[in-house]
Amino acid sequence: LASELGRRLAAADTEAPAVVELLAAAQWLRRASSQLRRAESLPFFSGRERLDSPLHLNQNWDFFQTAPHWPIWPRASWPALGVFLEEHYTTFRSGLEGLLAEDPSGERFHQASLRQAAGLAPRAGDWTRLKLIHSGGPSELCELPSLRAACALLAARREIGPSCPTQLSGASLARLLPGAALKPHFGTHPRLTVHLGLRTPAGASLTVGGQHYEWREGEAIVFDDTFPHAVRHQGSEARYVLVAWFCHPCDLDWRRGLGEAWQDANPLPDWCGGGGGHLPIPGYSDGI
């Protein structure tokens, strides 16, 4: 909180932030640095590389201590799901367009927003997702003719849905409204996130661990949502992406559950080291 408040004060939406804002920013950033150094002195963080910023804290390190961790993953190290989504962009885009043609008022998104937990954005409905695949399998939306092909592709992936036990495992269509601002937040379970840009008007952006990204149609981004991340939309049209939360490629428990044949065809990446996935302490994710 101290880090985010300091950054926001220092980067005010004016050309010349007031001196009082810059002084306050410096105060909050010094406090954030002090708290970070204090945290690093605790036994739980022993053996961890020194961090430059609180924004570089991530929960996946706690589960996979021998693997590298990137806020936004370099394409050369992408799990296969990212490339797969790009290869089938036309199918996913067609599914979205069919859904919007059947429901031009966005009533499905509105009803979904009423069921979502509040707190990420100040306005209800600023960010809403329609589930396609979840831990129980395909959703009822997959029965729509416009979405059958997209759902069939997603249901075959072992990284999401019933084959992956991590929290929120699955895929959804996500809408971000103009003027939306999702406050900084982070996940606490061992997983990664991928977005595929479907409708990406100018003005919508994502910041993960201090790294900035703007969505582009047909392009995927793989990122680690256990880093602090935030979203802003300063454009004039709704942004739509396909979002999937999926099992981390270094998760040994998930890999064992898929059988030897799958593991032989999809070996553990060398950069995973010894792998991981176990709770660092009992109740870790649930407690947070």
C-alpha cells in the first residue's frame, strides 16, 4: 500500500505534480522501502534475492523457489497455452462477436457483474467475466452455438479446468469498461495468467510488477498474477479479452496427476529446477 500510494502521488495525472505531492510521495516510498527491508530480515525470506521494490514480491516464489519468476513472461519461456490461444484467435474472436450479436445490450455481462465479489473497482461492472471453462468443466455458456467451437478448444487443455486444481482454474471472456481502474491486487495460489486480446481499443493498459502492457488484438500476454498488478482504461470503448488462470508449469503435483504419458510428452522445463507447488506453510494461501 505504501509503495502504490507513493507511486501514484509521484505520477499524478497532471503535467506538474504539486510540491506537496512529491514530498508526500517521497515519504511513502521511504516507508515502503523500510518495510521491505524489515520483511527481508524475517526467517521466511531467508535465501531469497534482495528485492529492489515491494512490487517485485510474488507468491509463486514461495511455491517454486528454484524457478525464475517474471512479472510478464518472455515469449521464449511461454507455457504452450499462450501460443495455442494465439493460433486459435479467429475462433475465440468469432465466439465473442457471436455472443455480442446475440446480446447487444450486454445483459449477460451485467448479470454476471451482480454475482461477482466487489472491491477491485469502485464501480460495479467495470470489470466483468463470463465463465467458459471452470473447475467443474464447461459452463452453460458453452451450449450457445456461437461459443461451442471456442469451448471445445479450451476444454481439451489440461492446464485449465478440472485437470488443474489451482484456484480459479479455467477460462473466461472478460470485459473492461471505459473509465475503469482496478486497484493493485495479487493472487496467492500457484498459477499463471494468460490474456488473449479480442477487442482492444486504445487506452486500456495493465501494469504487473511495475511493467506496463497494452493489449493488442490477436496477441497473448502470459503474466504472473501473484505479483501486484493493476488495470486502467482511459479509452472510450469496452475492451474484451479471453483470460485463463492455469497451473504453473513447475507444479509437480499437477503434473503427476496427468499421468506418465502426458509427462513424457511435456517434460518439466529445465529452468524449473526441482519444481515445487507445495504450501510453504499450512494454510498459506487460504490464510492470506
